Amino acid sequence: MENLQRLRRIRRVFFLLLALCLMLLLWMYFLGQEAFRREEQVAAHSRARADSLARADSLARADSLARADSLARADSLARADSLARADSLARADSLARADSLARADSLARADSLARADSLARADSLARADSLARADSLARADSLARADSLARADSLARADSLARADSLQALQERCKKDTLPPWTYLQPAPGRYDESLSVTLQSVTEDARIEWRFSTDDTFRLYEGESIAIADSVTIVYRAEDPCGNVFSPREGTYEIIPRENPCPEGMVYITHGGDPFCIDKYEWPNRAGELPVSNVSLGQARDSCFSRGKRLPTAEEWQRACEGPYEWQYPYGDTYEVFPCNIRSERPRPAGYFLGCRTWDGVYDMVGNLAEWTNTPSDVSPGFFVVRGGFWESGRRADCRVSRHSYYPQNPHNPVGFRCVTTPEDRN
């Protein structure tokens, strides 16, 4: 029974498919008939258009020939009329020209007579005006000479008085001013990564400055120009003010030594005297132009450095950075100077304000401005930690070498700040 049912189902499917095929064939037949009818309609329409175009072309040709004949006749008539008008105009123009020439000749004669009369009058007036001007110029010249002589006499007197006054003022000034006109190079001497231009500055505006390279024999007058430094070189300079105060010859050495800086931004790489390390260019917060932070305890200084992945320097690291490779007593050299660093004032200054207070490597304000915490305990006072560099009123006592002060670490102190260091080992 099951087989019989399967056969019946197969037969039904077969007949259904057969019916579908027949319907598809009928549908395709009707589509073909419809396409044939449409082609017949298109062909008939195309024939009708072609016949219409042929008729239109025939009519257009006939119309074109008629128009051409009409235009030819109109053109012939227009030419004849134009010639007649041209002849008439030529005669009228000839008469008008003759009349115009006659009038022009009459006007020209009248104008010639008027011009001759006008020129005669103008010449007469010009002569009279010339005589008047000559007389006026003579008078003006006479007055100008008198005025010039009066002014010259007045200026001579004023100059004489000014010189006397200036001389007296200079004498008064020189009685009080006995200091040499301190003069300095800017930017300060030291090591630089690339070429630069330097100038000479003096605290006395009217000082006469002379300079030369160490390889030259004679000094030259400095007139405000920039001095190009492209290679390592030493500049010798001196100055004298109008009072005769002499600033003795000094030397400033620039070393152009390009090298890679592995330090974070704002830090200077110190390689001489021991293991290399990086130190902040300015006192905390290490930003040029900002007042450094003061009145901090040792713990606060340590925490601030730690917050940036750094630490406080040891006293030995601090001294190496300050002295440079030549172990100078001061950041700028071995000779004490009053003006380069902030050591004789009443308050701290913004970081980098004293451009001359620069170490050989390019670290600023290590002497003066603020004394700085180190991470080294004092050998003299147990429980205290070394503070280095002096502050804004330390004077000659502020230098790179001597540790004159130590403070109790828990107490903040008004003139004390700090700067941070780091090494590749610290950063790792």
C-alpha cells in the first residue's frame, strides 16, 4: 500500500510539472507574438516618419528657392536706391565742406590775431611778475641769511651751555661712580648643541666695549652687532666708561658639541665627574619665567620630585652640575662677579631671569635666587640635611663648592627651594 501511495504522489507531481511546462510554453508564445506586433508597429511608425520628413524637405527646398529669388530682387532694388542716395549725399557733403573750409579760414584768422594780442599781454605781465619775484627773492634771501646767522649764534650758545652742563654733570657723576662698567656675553658662555649668535651687554649704557677672538691680536670696537659662533671659540672683551673706569679683559668660551640628550624634556644631561644623570634646567617647578617654589620642607621636595618620576639630587651630584667639567667655583667661572646671579637683592626672581647665571652645561640659577635641598645628611649637624647654592642675599658666600647650611628636614624654610634629578636606572 505504501508503494502504491508513493506512485500516486509521483504521478501527481509529474502531471503538475507537465502542466507548468505547458503554461510556460504558452506564455512564451504570447510574448513572442506581442514582440512581433510591437516590431511591426515600430516599423510602420518609422516609415511614416520617413515619408513625413521627405515631404517636409521638398517643401523646405521650394520655400528656400522662393525666398532666394525674393531676396535677390530686393537686393537689386536696395542697391539702386543706395547708389542714388550716395550720389545725393556726396553732393551735399561737397557743398558743406566748402562752406566749412571758408568758415574755418575766417575763424583761424580771427584766432591768430587774438593769440598775438594775448601773447603780447602775457609777455608784458610776465616781465612785470619776474621783476616783482626777483625783488621778493632778494628780500627773502636777505631775511633768511639774517635768520640763519641768528640761529647759528643761538645754537652755538646753546651747544656751549649744553657742553658745559654735560661736563659738569659728568664730573658730578664720576665723583660717585667708581665701579668698572660690568660687561657680559649673552647668551652666557658654555656648551651648546648648535651654532648661535651672541651679543655684548654692559650695565653702563655709554660704556665703550672692545672685543676680539682669542686667536686675533687686536681688539675691535663693538657696535651692537651679533657675533656668529659656529664652532668652539673663545671671545676676549673689555670696556671703559666716560669716567675712565675700566672693566678688565675677560674671556668667554663657547663649545659647540652636538650630542644626543637622553633626558626628559626640560632636563640637562650631566656626564662629567662620575655616573651620568639628568638635572632640571630650572628650580622647581622647572618652568622658565615662573617664580620658583620656596618655603618647602625636605619631605615636600621629595614628594614633588617623586610625583614626576624623579628624586632629589645628592650633594655630590648637585656640585658636579654646578661646577661643570672645569670645576669652576661659580656657575659662570672661577672669578667672583656681582651681577650674573641673584645674590644681592631683596627677593627671588623668575627662573632664568639672570641669563648670566648659567652653568657650562646650561643649568640656571644654581647659585643665588633660592638655596636648594639635597638628599645628603649633614656631617656636622646630625638629623639635618645639606642645603646648597645660597639665596638672593647671600653675596660672595654663594658658590658651587661649600655647604654652609643644613636644615632640619621637617621644617619649611623661606629661602629654600629645590630641583630634581633622574637617571635611566631611576626611570626604569
